[in-house]
Amino acid sequence: MTEEKPPTESDRDHAERVHGAFDSFTKHLHEKLDDETRESVEKLRLAASQKDADTIRRHLTDVRDRHGWLYRELAEHPQIATLLDELALLGL
């Protein structure tokens, strides 16, 4: 069994920024989101907050293929776009 490292202050700050960005996104598109698209956004939020590049990549591909409009909205949202750029620099 491997021991997990406790989250650092930087990890906590990142997670808070991710949650804030996705909260803003879902608030902006609340009327357009159904259960399926809301679930897709939540999966992306969790993966982004954990800096899980493989999962983010997989979920973004799924969103792009199944919900093109949602993918475009994610890419155009200023806070989400900034987070995705930052994660890309980390190897996404």
C-alpha cells in the first residue's frame, strides 16, 4: 500500500481555483445544462482539481465528441481556458 501525501497549500489553492472557475461556468450555463452535460462538467472539475491529465484528456475528448457546443463553451470561458492552459503546461 502506498502512502498518499497530504495536499500542499499550492494543491489546495489550485483546487479552490478550479472549483471557482467551474462554479462560474455552470452558473453561466445553468439553463442549458441537462443531467448528462452537468455530469460531464463535474467529471472535468474533479479531474482538473486533482491535476489528473489522463482523465482530463479522456473527458474533454468525450465532451468534444458528444457535446460539441459544451466543448466550445468550456474553451471560451476565460477561467476554464486559463486553467486548461496551465494544466497543458504541466503535461496535459
